[in-house]
Amino acid sequence: MRVVVDVGERNSTLWKLLFEDPAVALEMKSLPVGDYIVEDRFLVERKSVTDFTNSLADGRLWRQAWRMRAARGQYVPLLIVEHSESRASGLSVSSRLGAELTLALSYGVPTIHVPSAEAFLWLLRRMGERIGAKDSRLRLRSKPRAKHRHPGAQVVAQLPGVGMKRASALLAHFGSLARLFAADAAQVKAVPGIGAVGATRLARLFQLELEDETE
């Protein structure tokens, strides 16, 4: 398996595991986007839980996602979050899922969570195997989107009591899944077609707290 690694990863546990693996042809250089390129096909951005949280807070995550989206014509982009730290992220369910849905639906960058560097390495190996298997699900292609419809509308429409019409109104008002999922009841109620009861129910759903991931 051929893996290109960004120089910024040279002190990571994953880099050391790759270096010690005789089945990996490793090359290190400065990458303009991402941290790992597997078999010239997969473009992987690695983040710890802390880095994911911090990059979401300072906006760096979206700049990185934009560059990964621009590379989709050449690579299959993935964000992989490594949970090797002992503490939880501190993010609410709404913040984490909102960010991950936006990454997947608006930027075409799905997120995968792994519990350790060893699991990360296992995942990279499976990626390399998929190249040889010619898995049709990994073919690079772009699907035309319906005009005037936010890419996250299908997701929001599945929430209790929402439907496609209200989902479109919610996303037209808030502009993104992340802002919608961070809204309180008063903000949701300001959307035309959303009543007080529905706004309260949705806000409660959005504000569920993330369980401690170390348990």
C-alpha cells in the first residue's frame, strides 16, 4: 500500500505505525491539503477530538473542507477523527452532528470516527484493498442537485413534525445545518410556518448533550 504523509504528521502515532509496517510504501512531503493520500485515491484529513473541536470553533474546519472539496475531482476526501485522547470533546450532539452533516452534504467530505491510531491504520489498509477490488461505490462522480433546495433538506425533513416544506424554510432562514442545530426555541419560532410547540420540540432535540465518549 502506498501512502503519502504530510510533514506535519511526522510526530503522530499513526505515522510511526505506518513507518514500521513493511507492507506500506511511505513517502513524506508537504501536502497542500489533507494529511494522508492512500493509493493516489483517498485524501484523508486526520483530527484528534481536541483538534476537531478547536477547528470547528475557529472556522479552520470549513477552510480545510473547502480545499478538500476542490480536490474531489482527483481524490475521495475523508475526515477521520481519532479518539485516542482520554477526555470527551465537550460538544453537544447538535454541534457535532450539525458539523458532520454539513461536511458530508455541503462539502462532500464524510466523517469517520476511530478509537485509536491502530484502528486508523486498519482503516487505511481497508482503503488500499478497496482500490484493487474496484468497488463501484468509490467511483468519483458528481450528481446534479435539485435547484433551489439546500443539500441538507432531506436530513432535516426526517425530524419529527418537519417535512420537506418546513425543512426548506428552516434552512433558508438559518443558511446551514450547523446554525440551525445551534438555534434555540425563540430563534426556531421566528421561521415562517413553525409554531411555538414545534419550535420548542426541535430546540430540545438540538440541545441534547453529547455523552462522555470515554465511558
